Amino acid sequence: MHLQNFTGNTNSLLLRRSILNGGVCFLFSLLLAAACTPAARSPRQVFHLNLSSGYLESIDPAFARYQYMIWIDHMIYNTLVETDEHNHTVPSLARSWDISPDGLIYTFHLHSDVYFHDNPLFPGGRGRKMTAADVVYSFYRLMDPGLASSGAWIFNSHVAAKDAFVATDDTTLQIHLSKPFRPLPELLTNAYCAVVPREVVEHWGKDFRNHPCGTGPFLFGYWDEGSTLNLLRNPHYWERDSAGRSLPYLDAVQVSFIDSKATEFLLFLQGKVDFVNGIDGSFKDQLFLKNGTLRSEFTSRFHVSKGAYLNDEYIGFLTDTSLPVMHDEPTGNVLVRKAINYAIDRKKMISYFKNGLGTPATHGFIPPGLPGYDEQARYGYDYDPAKALRLLTEAGYPNGKGLKPIKILVQNNYVDIVNFVASELQEVGIPTTIEVIQPNILKQQMSRSQAVFFRAGWFADYPDAETFLVVFNSNFPAPPNYTRFSDTTFNNWYDKSCNLPDTLRWQLYRSMDSLVMSYAPVLPLYYDELLHFTQNNITGFRSNAMNLIDLKLVKKE
């Protein structure tokens, strides 16, 4: 988009707010960036992105606990390794890495030509070279109890108590583990593990949240919280494309904070937003047929991409029958839990409530897109109401007779799907009630093992099936083990898997998934699906199954 178009559209509320609140500072920043950019880069390319959360808590990666925070951090910072669009863990700040034979020491070999963004706190205001010592500082900072980072769990249960992170020289980092953990490289792709410069962090303290400095493709320009955030092209970025050209191609990213998904999509249809993640439910019938196909009248207006999303939507059962809250609860019986699983027509649910956007969760808890998922698996639960009735009879409740009503706890935005589940259960004689509860209260009850039957979701923190299987490890609290599922064989297999090479680990993952499903501690509903909309003039947009967007190769044509 040309610069004059970017600053001159006074009819747009989105752009008008940006100009009034931050346009002068942003234009000044753009002019500064232009001085470091070849003249051939004109006209200017500005990518317009909206964060429908309506706010951004922080741009400090130590607090990157929400999707939109992760997006922004990924633009400003780098991690040692990252997840590409095929869900593979690939080098980033680290060129390569080695694993010791005992699986306890990981050695990362870093690039020697990476620089932090220009900053007044560096000598001469020029960005200084990033070294292994910066990685050591960043990782120890993440673990610091005084910081109270929401990402402290990344290392707290894995690294050695002493000398966990060691810089043997400027380009070599060692991570020492307390016990083997083969998914460590995948774990390190998490935005929490971004590398930050000590002098900038310590100068700003808590205010580093709005004075970010990293090594990423975009640098901080201007932030009027709740209104607009402007990021500028990093003219000294270290990555290049396959032809040797400097990245990124975009000159700037302008972020708005309109908290209505409906308004966001209307702005997208007007060409004022370049990308939309998902849609408001009110639009799904207008845009998509029941089978998930985009209606013909929209096929030429914009680009739509769909793909696996590493997110399971499920209803969980509390399985620890020793808890007082489980007294006389029928779901403490595994046969009843299995009957409930067989009673749900997941295909109908996705067609009616998701317009075909999703996959019935009938192949276990590991979602598609991860090694360990088995599309041919028979250890999930298909729709089979006759089998549900047989299991109820075996459990001592023929046609549901004598069965105490079960209650599903659910947040307001999932009531429609849970109502469908309740109606399906009623069809096989299982009396069901629904209690709508505030999300924070439900989370508290789940964490305190007070929720007997509850709707929940589990999103991958990194691209390895371990992040889903840990949900059932009884050596961990709630979270992640909200169901309080406990099985010695499962725990032993989990420990064994942590030090197996990939192929053997993935085979064991399938066995673990099968074992869990045999006890039915959860009612998997569907494997989620990503839905991305981009304007027709956008090329090079990439994302992966964790819904991490990558703008380094984006061009506006």
C-alpha cells in the first residue's frame, strides 16, 4: 500500500484513530526507517492487523501467555529454534544443536551475525551483537521467582538445579537437564524462550513490557494502548530469503485493537484489514455451506485457508473416586463414561454448529498435525448409540434407569454445543443438566478437583504430542491433569518416552493415547481447525498448526 493511501483515508474510523493518537510519531518513525532502507523499496508496504482481544497486556515475552501476545512477540523477538509452517522444529538463532548420549546435555550452536535492535542503551545507540550469554540471561530470567513469569514452567521441571544454562563461548550454549526430555527443542520454540538484552531489560524493569528490544524482523515503533501499535521493518535483520534478499519485505505492521470480531470482518471486507483469524459466529452461515465449503459468491473476493489446529475441544470427567465430590457420581464408572462417548454424533455436531469447520475427535486425544496422531486408530469413540445402551445395561443402568442426573459445567460461549451433547445423552436415557458458569470460576473448580463433568479445551504449547499426553500424567497437578486420571503404566510409558528417539517415541505416544482412551477420562468433541482470511493482494503469508503467523515473507501487491 502506498504511503499516501495509508495516511489519507479519513473516512475510516480505524485509520482516523491511528492518525489522531499515533500518526505523527509513526510517520516520523517511518521516515527514520526509510533512511536505512534502499530507495528501491518504495512504495511503502504496511500490513494492517487487528487484535480482537481489544488489548495487549505486554510485549515482554516472559508474559506471552495469550495468542495475540505471542504473535507480536514473534515479530519483535527470536527464539533458538522455531516451528515452521509444516510443524517442523527448525533452526532460528541456533544454527544447529547436538544431544549428549545420555540425553542430559543439549548444545546449541548460534549464529554469529545477529544483532539486537538499535537502542539508546547500547553504545552509540546501535544494536549490539547477540551472544550465548544473552540466551543464558533470558532463560534464567524466565525462571526468576521475582519476575513471576507465566512461562516459568518451561524450565522449572526440566533443567538441572545447578548450571542449567552455560555459555561456553559467544556462539555456544549448553542446557543441562535434570532428566532426559527429548521434546526440548520443540519446547524451546515457545515465545517465552525469546532472547532479550540484559541492559535494556534491567534499565526498564517492569516497563520493559512497553519498551521491547529484540532481534526479530520488526522493531518497536509506537504503542497507544488499546488503540494502535506500530512496528517498523528492522533494517538490520539477520535472516534472508532463498535469493539472498534481506527480510522482511514489509515496511511496517499497523495493529489495531477492535474487540468485535463482526466489526473486524466488516473492515476486512472493506479492505482496511489485511488478515482475519477466524470469524464471528454470525457470519459462518453467510460465508460457508454446512460442509465447510466457502459460498461461490465469495471465492474471488479474498483468500481463505484452512488447516489443522493443535487444539482439542472436549468435556472432561473427574475420575478420582476417592474425592468427596465424587460420592455417588455415576461418571466414576468407566462403563458410564464410555457410554457417554458412544452416544455423541460428532459429525452432526460439527455440521450444525461449526459449518464443517473441524474434525470429529474419534481417534484419541492427540490431534491431527502431530506425529503420534493415528488416523486409522480404533481406540477412539464413533457414534454408536446401541453400544452406549449396552454399556449402560452392563453398568447396571438399563436404558438409563436409576441413573443419577449428570451435570455439565460450561462457559457461556460453548452452551450451544453442550446443549447438543445433553440432548444426545437424553436420547440414550442419560439424564443431563447444564450449569453455565463464569470461565474463571470454572477454571478454579477444575484446578481444585471440584468440577465433576466440565467443558474444556487444550491447546498445544509446542509441536510435540507430549504436550497433550501430559494432561493425563498423575505426577502433575491440575493443571494440566484436570481429570485426575492416574495409571502407573501410563506414567511409566511417559517417563520412558522422554528419552526415546523420534520414531520410537511417536509409537509409544500412540500406545499411551490408546491406554487413556480405554478409561475414557475425557469426551473428545472435535479437533479444531484454523480458518484464515487474507486479502487477494497479500502473498507470502505463513502460519502453522499452533496458529502462529509469520509475516517475514509477506508482500502486498
